[in-house]
Amino acid sequence: RNDYCICGMSSSSSMPSLLTRQLAETHLSNNNFLESRSTIPRLLHPYTAPIFEYGRTSGLTRFIVDGLTELAYRPFFFLKFGPKSLSRTHVETLSYGPDPRQKILLLTPQNYHSSHPPTSSNKKTLLIFTHGGAWGSGSPSFYLPLLSTYASLGYTVALLGYRTYPTSTVSGQVSDVHSAYLHLTRLFPSLPCVLSGHSSGSHITLLTVLRYDLKVTFLGVSGVYSMLSHFRYESKRGLEILSGLQPAGGGDYDKLEFNGMKGSLTNVNLSSFIFVHGLEDFTVPFTQSYNASYCLENWGCDSRVVYLEKCDHMGAVIELMKGCGERWLKNDVEL
């Protein structure tokens, strides 16, 4: 049983009236909340800005966030998915570059089924997933349940690591995702490919598909697709000095705009695009997915959005970990 029900799957141009109403109500009810929440950070900004800037540029923020996330995620996944979800038995670790973060956690159905009975036939699909972390933190190990869930369904599953800020900016992260994609498609040349990601990982994955004109299925979960609009959203909440968005995106408005979708389109490609977003996601508003899909439709691409009711930023990726991605992809991949 799913904890979250699907509100609807539709093209962006036919956005359900329920969403239109909820969008208006959400913005109206949150304006005062956002303004009050940003008051204290703004009052302290002259004193805290140098500290936070040092934390971002030195990598200290990344170290702290990654450590705290690891401590929080492991007990949660253990309780939610069981000890098997955290096991690295039969998981291969591949390197595609010299940096320690340029690694891939890979689990094939054959390796998984050597110790677990199969739950379905081998569907021969390569699922490549890019972790989130606001461009400045995160690790593929935070999403370990994806490996066992989709390997049990017959997928070859790869969790990508990449150089986060301050080691690399968005352009370097997109290059890393592309390098990992080339490495994996050389290993599995006959498998159809799904490129997926969560939050900022969804953003750099989409940029990779667009900038390199890849012929894949894209599955974006709770993603940011306009860095400029999300920077403005973070600024309203007083979080821009904490987030890695602005420095990783290039620092100024022009570069933030370039690192959005408009600066990344090469040709109208043959990929298909699916965006998944929770309606109660206040970390990244679901309008990011709506607007991205709308733009792609206007460019002539096949694109649609899955809206999840009563679902927040992490809730959507938890649904993915539980296997809902198979249902979201059923019209786009031969399963």
C-alpha cells in the first residue's frame, strides 16, 4: 500500500483544476510564513554571512550535512525498508574518474538474484539515478534502498556519485553525470536507459539529457529546473546564504539562468520526460516540475507530470524507493 496517492498524471498544458486551486491557496497561505521565517536570518545576515560563506567554500558545510544525513537516513531506512535495504552485498563500486566522489554503486539482477529469489522476470532496463543534496552535499549511499528494490524487479541499477560544490560547479557536475552515463552504457550497450534523479540531482540529470541530446527516458523526482526562480524562492525563506545553489550555479543571475533549461536546449530530442512532484513539497515547489514540463511540451517533447497528494520533498523519492517508478514509467519503457 502506498502512503501517498497519485492525484493525477497529465500533460502540463492540462493541469488539473485541483492543482490550480491548491497552487493559489499554497502561495497565499505561505507568504506570511515565508516572510516571518526569513526575518531572523536576515537580521543576523551581516554576522552570519561570512561564516556560512566559509563553510560552503571550504567544504565544511558539506562535511557536516553529509555526516548528519548519514546518521538520520540509516535508522530511517532500516525501519522503513528493513536491513536488506542497507546491505552492500553483491553491490559493485565502479570509478569513472580520479575524484573519490566520481563513483557508481551498481547492482545487477543477476548479482541480486544470486542471494534472493526473483520477484519478477528480468526486464533488462538500466536505471541510472543521481543523488540530491543542494549541489553541495549528498552521496549515492543515501539512496541504497533503490538498489535492492529495482534489482528485485529485474533492473540493472546504478547510483551515481559526482563532485559536489565546492569541488565542482553545476557545469562540472553535468559533465560528471555524462561521463558516468557513457561509462555505464559501454558496460551495458544493449539495455534501454532511464536517467533519474532527486532534487538537485534531478536538475543536473535533466541538463545532461538536454545539453548532450541523449535519447533516454528521463524521470525527475522533486527536482529544481530553474535555478534563478528557486534562488528567489530560497531568498524569501532566508536560506540563500545556507544553500549551495548560488555559488554552484555560477554566482550571478545570468549564469543561474544559463544553468536552467533555457540555456541547455540543443535540439528538440527524442527523449521522453516524466516529472514527479509532491503537492506538499515546500523545499522545492511543485511548480518547478509543472513549468519544466510545460517548456518541454512547447519545444515539441513528450513530457508529463505525476502529482502526488499529501507528499513532501522526501516523500516522493521514498515512493520511488518502494517501486512506484515502474508504474510511472510503464508508458515510456518496455517493461
